Amino acid sequence: MNKAKQFVFLTLCIALTMSSCHEVKNKEIRSGHADSVLFDVGSVMNYARMEVLIDSFEQTGDLNEMDVNRWRGTLAYHRKQFNASEKYYRQALDCKVTTNQDQKNYNKCARRLSELLLVRGDYEGSLKVAVPAVKKIDDTKIGSDIDYAILLNNIGCCQLNLGRDEEAKESFEEARGHYENRWKTDTTSRGFQEAVLGTVYTSQAYINTHHYADAIYWINRTEMLLNMYRQCKDARTEYFDEYQGRIEIMRAVAMESLDSTKKAGDAYERFQKTAYSKTPAGRINGNDYLMLAERYQEAADNYRYLDQALADWGTDLSLDNIQLYMLPKYMANSKIGRTDSTMMIGQRIIFMLDSAISGQKINATAELATIYDTQGKEAEIAQKEMKLTQQRLWSTGIALVLIIVFFMIYIFHKRKAALKLAAAHQRLEDAHDKLKVAYDQLEETTQIKERIQSELRIARDIQMSMVPNVFPERNDVDMYAAMIPAKEVGGDLYGYQLLGDELYFCVGDVAGKGVPASLFMAQANRMFRTLGSEHMKPAAIATRMNNALTENNEQGMFVTMFMGLVDLKTGRMDYCNAGHNPPVFGNPPQFMEVESNAPIGLWPGLDFVGETIEDIRGIPLFLYTDGLNEAENKEQEQFSDERIIEILNDQSLDSAKKVVLRLMEEVNKHRNGAEPNDDMTMMCLMIS
């Protein structure tokens, strides 16, 4: 009787198991059918139908929670709703993986999400998705060559952008092997298409990080793969033009950066023949070459499509992207004299900087952990820490036993020694705590320093764009100027504005260097232009500026300036020297005798005295700051006033630009490798 019961029980168990297996198998078949239907509908870009089918398959149970989120993420991606796409892919990755099919879907979601974050410039975020996904594939052995290839390629791009070049190279080479396995074993052309896209990302990553020789290698490989893809009968021809366009513009940028100007120009001409070059994305990518080639007019026209391109890419304006896109846009418009556009772009950059810096600060706190995770050492570190903890516990236990025995025997004789030991132990703990605090402060200081350096680079670019680098194009005026800050930002200034036949110009030197001086310089430059536009005489401008800049000047900052106004019809020059170095004027050249006005900003209520030269036509006028005559070499010997006069006596210097460039060259020779000790500014003016 017992045997009969056992037999019946065993039969029921087998039946239930077979039924459960059949149900799982049936679900997998239904899920595979749903995937196939959705893929076909997506291929013909019928996204409205695709959305309806996803909802329908969710209600019938043909798709589980992970499937639904994956397909909704894919749908949002195709509709260029990148924030929604990221949300769905993250929800899919949070789902429990119970079957092999779930693991495959997990791989696909991780591939696409890491790619989205990479394109957005969130390199740490992309690594946090891609690295665990590769580990899961290694652990489960469930994953295709294309899963490996795309994830490793994304990891390599992130590593390269984070400055880990050798690790990136290893990731790219490993990805390359998986791409090759994919196209050799795939009966369709998908393997070639994916390999082309992967090497495009690799090439662009090397371009963005200024590794131009490496970029050429990957660009050539991309073109080889594209040509192989063209031979496939089922290739998607609509991608040929875009891929070829991206190859040519990347080659143009790399060649221009490697000083192969002719090859760069040829590549750009081939790029312009593609339809991709006329799209918003193509125009913005094309500007990488145009800015390098100083073709600012074309670049400025292309930058009108920047907002549309950023929206298409789903790109946020991080500090990196502000530097990649907004600053070149500012520079292009500044170079061609679009003053209103330049000011609007500058205001927009300033508005965006605060939020971009805050976002980067949040991301930076996770970078150290990301580095360890990328190198696959997290588990190893945890193991070592556990072993170390166990050793400490054993050592502590043994030490406690010895101390107890020691105290029992010598408690009366060694009490004083025990107290000293406790005090020493406390000092050791205090030292350890202080060391930990110091380490935390060092880490925080390092992060702050990196952020400040990034901000200073941006500030330098903005400051340099505030001084004009395009000069009047008139037969009766030859003018050129240059400013070289001693640090990232400086306090020197120069400026001019042409109002009909009246030419206003100035050179100035703010007391001090660095950020405070640069801010004071910007204020002085703005006031000079504003008051000049009211057709005021230089002495009146100096008086008005002094009254404004002495107000609430608690830091005691001031600026020396020489400002002039030339009537181009008569050659008459009205000028005012506010405590500045006297200019060089005359034939032969000599230092002018000027009125000894005070610097601007020191004392309120001053009336500045102006002077006049009736006709300066045919006589060069040279203005400078003391960073020129006081430039020092390693032996602290100054360039000197005498050396300036000697060079200006050279009759071959027949243009303003030649004068300034020659003096810059001579100062660099004099310094002989010594660091600049002050900002240096020069301006030369010749009126016909």
C-alpha cells in the first residue's frame, strides 16, 4: 500500500514539473513571437503601430516586465525621446533576471543605455552600466559577440575621455575582435553595420581627446568596414551617406591638427558633397574643421543649427559640451564682428555655467569608485579587506589575552607603564584620525582644483574674446594689437572703436593679476567703449571712469591707461595719459612727454588733463604695458626701454602687425624659457 502511494505521489510530481516546463517554454515561444512582430514593425518605422502592439502584448502576457520596458525604451529612442528611453532602459535593468532570454534582453538594454549616456557625455554613468553588464556576460556565458563588442567599445570611449588611454586601447582591441567574430558568423549585414558604427564612436573619441594619429588609424578602419558593408546585398543604403560624411569630417579634423592642410581641405570637400553635411548634426560636426581652419564665417553660419543638433542628440550642456560647442560658437561670431550675437552667446554661456558646474560636481564624487569598478578590482579589494579584518581580529584577540596576563602579574609594579601605553595608543588614534581628515581634505581640494582649472580655462577664452582681434580695414589706418596674460586670466586690456572718421583706442594695465584684475579690466574696457560711443574727449572719459570706479572700491584697485581719439581726416590726436607708460612716437622714435595724471580708480573727484597733437599722420605710435619693458629672463634681467627703441628704429618694420610680432619674438628670445612675470600688451597705430 505504501509503495502504491509513493508511486502516485511521484507521478503527480513528474506531471507538475512537465506542466511547469511546458508553461515556461510556451511563454518563451510567445515572447519570441512578440519580439519578432515588434522588430518587423519597427523596421518599417511604424511607431504608432509599435506602441499599440507593446501595450497589447503586455496585457496578454506575451511580454514580461523586462520585455515591455526594453521595447518601450527602443520605441522612445527611435522617436528621439532620449530621456524617456533612458528611464525605460533603467527600469528594464532593475527587473529580475530569471531566464536565459531575460539575460539576453538585459544585455541589449545595457548596450543601448550605456550608449545613450556616452553620447550625452556622462562617462562615469555609462561605465556604471557597461562594466557590470560585461561581468554578467562573463559569469553567465549568455551573450553574443555583438553584446561584448558594443559594451567594450562604449567602455573604451569612456576610459579615453577620462584620461585612461592604455585601458581604452585594450578595450577597443578586444571589442574589435568581437566585431570581427560577429560579421564572420552572421548571415546578414548587421555585423558590418554595427562594426562601422562602433569604429565611428572610437574614431570620434580619439578626435575629441586630441589623439589625432590614433584617430587616423581608426578612421581608415571605419572606411574599410563601410566599403565591406556596401557589398552586402541586404545593407541599409540610407546609412551610407551619413557614415561617409562622418568619416570625411573626422579625417579633415585629424589632418588639419596634424598640419596636413591639403589633405584636410580635400577631405572637407568630399564631406560637403554628402547630404549629411546639410543636416544640423552634419553642420555642427563640420565646424570642428572650420574652426581649426579659421573659416569663421562659415562656422558662424553653421552654429545657427546648434540647438537643433543638441536636441537631436539629446545632449545636456555639461562643462565639456559648453567648451566643445558654445565657446567655439562664441569665438566664431566674435571673429567676424557679430557683436550683438557674441554678447547674447556670452550671456547664455554665463547663465549655463552655474548649473553645468553643479552637475559636474555631483558626478565627480563617484569617479574614484568608477575607476576601481572599471578595472574589475572591486571584488578583489573586498576580499583583501575581509582577510585584513580577520587578521586584525586575531591579532587583537591575542594581544588582549597577553595584556590581561601581563596586568594580572605586574598590575602594581607596571601601572605607570600601562598608563603611558594607553596614552601612546590614544595619540596613535588621534594621529590616525588627523591623517584621515587630511586625506579627505586633500581629495576634496584636488577635485576643487580641477574644477577651478576648468573654470579658469573657460574664463580665459571669454576674456581673450573681449579684446578685439579684427582691426579696421581702411586704407588710411594700419592698426594691430596683442595681449598675452601671465596667468590663466590677466589684468591688461586694449580696445578700439571706429565711429565714422573718429578712431577711439586705449591700452591699460590693472594693478595685480588673476581673476580680480580680469574682472576690473572687463569693467574698465566696457566703460571706455560706452563713454567713447558718446563722442567724449579722452580726458572727459578718464574723469567719468575715475568717478565710477572709485565708488565702493574697497579693495583699492586701479588701472593705468593711455586713451586717444584720432580724427582720420585731419590726423589730429586728442589723448589722456592716466598714470600709464609713455608711448613711443616720432621719427626717430622716442618716448613721449605726457601729463602726469593719476591712475584711474585711486582717488575720487579728480579732473584729468588731456593733451593734443595736431597731426600724427605718417608717424607710428606704439603703446604698451610694463610687461614688455620689464620682462625678465632667468637671471632677472629686464628687456628694457632701450631695447624697445632699438627695435622700433628698424626701418623694415613697415606695418603695425610686423612691429607687434617682432617685439613678441624678441621678448620670447630674451626670456629664454623663463615664466612670464607680468601680463604683456602692445598696440601699434599708423595713420596715412
